[in-house]
Amino acid sequence: MIRKIFLFVFCFLAVMTGIKAQKEASKVSVVYFCSEITPKNILKLYEAMGVDVSNYKNIGLKVHFGERGNQNFLNPELLHPLVDKVHPTFVETNVLYVSDRRFTKSHIALAKEHGFTFAPIDILDADNEIIYPGDANFEFCKTVRTGDHFENYDFYIIYSHFKGHGSSGFGGAIKNVGMGMASPGGKMAIHANNYPKVNTPDKCFQCNRCANQCPAVAISVDSHGPVIDTTKCIGCAKCIAECPLKLFSPDNSGYDETRFLRKLVEYTKVLEDKRPMVFINVMANISTTCDCSAKAPKPFMRDIGAVASKDIVAIDQACQDLTSKAYGCEHVFQKVNHVSGIEQLKYAEKLGMGSTKYILIDVATGQRITLEEAVKQTEKKEEKQEQK
Ligand code: SF4
Ligand code: SF4
């Protein structure tokens, strides 16, 4: 009898261990890699994911057009073969701060100046915002705000420049969705407070433009300048764009690194749940700051290559690992930006958005490669370039 019980317990444990191992194995995602960043290889990476887009009518290709003066944004020509194949629309959202990219017309004009001329361009918040509820288990975001054109697309290819960012450590696919697809009001909510602040109100010449344009009638203007009633403000960020003297700006007084990163992830989760998405990240022109910088610092490390995955967590994790390995440390962006950005990956995995475990497949051979082998390829590429 005792022997039978022992046998039963042994078999039960063996089966449970097997199931657990299977579950663990199923959490490992695939990330496709190439060290040569060419238009052909960007298409190859996309094709490696085996996506069938035949049933999708409108495909959005989320890009970043680059701020005026920025020298690090990705060369749009890299996308030409992919665009020829899937006929997407370049999609973006207006930014929060005042620049050409704050207003739809000048944003599109700048995009064309920067070479994004071979597909239609759509600024998702050109007309209105759409506000989705946050998930019940979110720590911060009760709502998520994007442009109402977001719903016009039934499939998204998220094409991201992987590089540093002062607040998020690094910016990859998660940031390109969470922040990059948020409306200006959404961007303000992610950064810190849901309402703006007034700087140097005494400069106000009482044109009343801000008050007239405020949809919540939250601004009153008198001889001391504008005052925002934060109990009425709905955080649309319109006043930031409207004031000719730029007297309004986001109020980041309550900024907290972890909160910022988690909000970013919560925005991404809601948008990713609404539409199917696949991801391509390019690790080139890797600067400490993002492509919204008009004067970005020069790249601080060599180009690494490009990756593609259906898993938004795995792709950013792979980029973080590849760049860190190539830089010779554990967290390259912790070193250069004093923010590791790892919190994005941990929280996204906790929310079930993907896996930090992945395998790398070299698209040139179709074979699995290690992180070390991938980095070795980038070293060889650099040596070749130096010899030329
Ligand atoms: S953010 Fe929008 S709602 Fe709030 S004060 Fe400015 S214009 Fe009004
Ligand atoms: S738009 Fe600017 S200058 Fe005009 S009333 Fe408002 S704060 Fe003053």
C-alpha cells in the first residue's frame, strides 16, 4: 500500500513538473535579428514573423518623423520595400510641446520634408481624442487617451527607433505605442499631472485665446494673467498649443520615475489590446535622448542591427540585452541616463503583455543564435567599416 501511495505521489509530481516546464517553455518568445540595417532586411524581418495581412483593409505603420533639427531619426528609405509590400499609412500623433509637430498641418509638412513621402500620412488625433477606460488592475491610468483615427486601422506595424530617453531610460516599442500613440492630453497625463501649469502669468496680454479654446471652460483671464481651475480641467492640453506666448506647459511637479514608466506601460496595454500589432525595432544612431530632441547628442555607441517580434516585451528586452552586451555592461541606459528603463519590461510582463524570455533567430540563416554571437556580428561589421 505504502509503495502504491509513493508511486502515485511520484507520478503526480512528475506530471506537474512536466506541465510547469511546458508552461515555462511556452513563455519564451521569438525575436528575429539581423545585424545589417538595410531596406531589404527590414522587409525580411517583417516577413519572418509570418503575418497574414490579407484580411486587413487598413494597416497603420507607426513611425516617428523626427523633430526639426534632430539628426538621429531613422532614415525613412529603410521602409520602402515594406511599404511597397503592405501599402500601409504612416501614422503618428501630435506632440505635447509646441513645435511643428504639435499641429497636424505643420507636422505632416515636416514629415514630408524628412522624406516620408511614399505612403499616405495620418495624424491620429488630427480631429478628436478617443478615451478608453484603463484596466481594472491598473495602478494609475483610469483612462487612456489617443486620437480617434486610431480606430480607422485594423492592424498596426509598430516601427521603433531603439535609443535612449531621459525619463524612460530607453525608448523602444513600448514607448512608441504608449507615448507615441497617446494624444497630447494623454502624453501630459503620462508625464505627471493631468493639467498644465502657467509660467510667468504677468506676461499675458489678455487675448483670451486660451479661455476661448478651453473645452472645459476651466481658464479665466484677468489682469494678473490666466488661472486654471484644476477641478474643471480635463487635461486636453489645448491651451499649451494655443497661447502665442507659450505661457502654459505640462505640470511635472509630481514626477516619479516608476509611476511614469508604469503609466507608459498601461497606455500601451490598452492600445495593444484594441488592435493586433507586430513590432520592428532598429538599433541605429543610438543617442542618450530621443528623436523629439531638436538637438540630440551624437550616438554614444555603435549600431547594433534590427529585430522583429510579435511580442512587445520580448523585442524591447532583446534590444536592452543586445545594446548592453555590446556596451559591455548590464544596463547600458542606467549607465548613460541614470534610468535603466527595466521597469517598463517588468511591469509589462506582470500585466501579461509578453515575456522577457526569448530566443534570437538570425534572419540571414534562419538559425538560432546567442546574444554573444549576435553582438559578435555587430563587432565584425564595425571592424569592416573601420577598415574602409
Ligand atoms: S488642458 Fe484643456 S481643459 Fe485643461 S485648462 Fe487647458 S485647455 Fe482647458
Ligand atoms: S492665450 Fe496666452 S496671452 Fe492669451 S490670454 Fe491666454 S495666457 Fe494670456
